[in-house]
Amino acid sequence: MLNSKQLIELTGISRATLNNYVALGILPNPVVKAPVGEAGRATRLGYFEDEAVDCIKEVQGLKKQGLSMHQIAEKIRGGSPAPAAGRAQQAIKISSEGEQGPLTNLSLDGSIDNFPGPAYMVNNNFELIWWNEKASNSFFDTGHDIPRDLESRNLLKMLFTTPVAGDDHNLIELLTPHMAAGKKRLSQQALIKIYSALDSRQLSILKDIYEDVEAVGKDPIVHFPAILPGTEGSPQLCDIYVCFYREGILFTFSPVVLNDNYLLEFLSKRNHVINELLKKRKPYLTNVTVMVADVQNSTRICSELPAEEYFELINNIWQQSEPIFRKYYGTYGKHAGDGMVYYFFPQPDCDYKLNAITCSLELQEMMKAITQQWQAKKGWFSDIHLNIGLNEGQEWFGSYHAGGHVEFTVLGETINYASRVSDFARNGSVWATKNMLNQIPAAKRRHINFGITRKSLNQESVFVTDTYASLGSLLDEDDRNNTKFRDIEMLPITEIRDIATSTD
């Protein structure tokens, strides 16, 4: 008999194609048993009769004659009905080589909720942010909803509680693709931070795997074989598909008896999949830096421009700012007219608070370039300013849904204070709360140029670095508009003007 790896090597087909041949009834289901001879770390492999090689060669010959996979399957089966799995796949008209029927008629939303096996998504700190019922009920075996706080959702720790963890060989096979995915995103130093929740035995196993495993390449979707406990204790051969997104990593398991093509097709619709995953992301308590930015004097600008040019200007600002936010891992919250809200969450290899600061300063430079463009275009002399307020805190993060629209938000005072500080800022300045700056280690904070502008004895303006001031002390008492800040006048804030290129 030949194991699946040997069969793939002899025939040159892919694992997905092999799985589909089984699903269509071209090949019988493999016999899953302990490997014969040297087979790496795998404790269970699928085995096929030697005649499977001739069968696959026959399929390849029939394909060259122009026959469809459906026709080939019927010919090889001699007109006998397809197995149950094969009939299910024929109903949606998907073949192993990309021949597909009305795939767009399938419900993408439903497919995400009904992946054929356990599925879950982690953020870049390997904390669970989405999972399906199969993952909760059978894979993690929690018997209830997974904890809401991120600290309790450390995937690496939870993998040690799965039924697979009872066998060391199966556990290593399960951990290997997760560590390979982690090695692509995380440095060993970053992984050590995640390891902090593990005991010495768990730590030793993960370190050994990390050193042995190769990081996956640049492909957005990669595949690993795996074995999960099946019904009545029998092993179930699966494929693990790992999908990489900016927002995190998706893992989904698919039994080998199924045709994976429809699943791969859905996973390849990256924008649709990530949008649906983010919609279904569970609310969780997390540290976050909130940025609120508003265009100064937008009412006056709107009155000076024709409507189409005003929309052009605002769209110009939002479009040019989007890649800057993406560069610093900013998560879109909402656009409210001429204002916007973005969130910066903890990252494994960089400080999310410094990301927010550096992003804000790059937005300042962007606005200078936009100002020059519009001054030349309209003959203006005034600048276009984007006033920015920053604050940091620990808040619940979730989403609101209205039809097809999704808005991400945090609850609590963090966003409220950031909004009020943005309202206080003038002339394109960046202001942050003392609470936020204090969360940055002193060694890195020394690279940030921040402070308060004060009047000298000669009434000259002097920027005093490394200082803060209560917001109320910076208000003009004669300005009636400043009464709206009275409820936060004791809030310590500071102006951020620059940051060194390297903060190491």
C-alpha cells in the first residue's frame, strides 16, 4: 500500500486533488493507520492500494481527451452512484481542477459559520478573536463559550487543553502548523511574551517546535495535514488551511473525505472573508490607543468650495491617509463627516502607542502636502489642518451592525477623552493624554519630543519639553466656546511634535 504522501509524489497531483478524487468516488476512502517505516512525526497516515497510481493516470489521460471531472468520475465508477460526499459536492458543481458552477450563489455568510470543521481566528498576539461552534464544542472541548478576556484566549495555551493533547505525537503535529504560522509573524522574543502563560513543560515543547519548524512563505493561504479524534475514538485525517490577513490569522480544518475546492474558493475571496470574520468577531476587553482626527474649520471650507470640490477634498484626505493607517496597524472605526476614528491595538513586535504617535505625525506631513496642492489649485493662502487627539486605555472592543454596514467601536472614557482632546487641538497639532505617554517605557519616551508652550517673562512663547499641563490651564478664559471643556479641565495633556526615527 502507498501512503498519501507517496501517492502524491508518484502521480504529481496536489493533496487537494487527491482529496477530491476520494470525494468523487474515483478513489476509495484511505485506510487511516499508523505509518509503515520512516514517515516523519506523523502518527497516522491515509493509505491507498497500489492500483491507485494507475487509476490517477487513467484520470489524467481522460482529462486530456476533454472529459469533465463529472464524466470521468462516472466512467471510472462504471455508472454507479457517487458516494455521499461526492454527491454533496456535485450539487454545487465544483471539480478538483477549478471547474465550477454557480459558486456565487452560495452564501458566504453561511459558509463562514458552517465551515466543515473547527475554525478560529487569532490576532497577531495569538489570542482568539473568532471561532465557530465546532471549535468551541468539539475542538477546544470547553462545553461553553470561550472566555471574553483576551488573556484567557491564548491559543497556544488552549491547544494544550484539546483532546489531541493527550498524545504527545498528535500534539506536536497539531502545534507545528500553528508555530509555523507564528514564526512568519512573530519573532522569538515576541513569542516569549506569549509563552509567559505556559508552564515549563509546555514552554519546552513549543521552543523545540519553533526551532525546528520553517516559517511559511509569502503565500496568503498555506496547507498542512493533521489528524483529529473522530467519532468513537477513530482518527480523522484533516487538512488545516491557514490564511494570513493584516488583522490576524485564520485556521480552518477540513476532513479529507470532503472536496476542499469550494472551501479554498471561499478562502480566496479575501476581502469578503475578512469582512465577515470581523463582523462576527466577539467583543473583548483589550488595551487600545484611540485616535480621533478632525478637519479644522470644515464649515468655513465647505462654504468656500463648490459641493463637488469639498467632497473631493475630504475624499482626498481619507484616501491618502488610509495607507498610513495600514502601515501602523490602525483599525478603522468610523468616518463622521470631516472626522475619523482609528484604533491601535497591541502588536507582537512593536508598541501600539508609538504606532499611533508615528502615524499621527505622518498624517501631519500628509496634510502639508495636501494643503500645498489645494493652495495651488484654488489660490488659497490658509492651511488645511487635521487636529488629532490620542488617548490610551483598557476598553471593550466590538462592533455595531446595521444591514451591511459595520462600525467598530470601543466603549468607555478612552474614546470620549480622545475626541475631546482632538476638539481642543488647533492648527494641525497632535495632543495626547499624560496617561498615554506614561504607558510608554521611559527609554522609548525619551525619543518623543513633547511638551507645553508657555509664556516667558517677556511674553515670548517657549516650548518646554517633557512637561504636561491640565487642559483647563491652557484655555483662553475670554473665549466663550471654551466652556465646553470645563468638565475635563483637570485632564493632563501634552503636545507631541516629533519622534526619533528609531526608538530601540
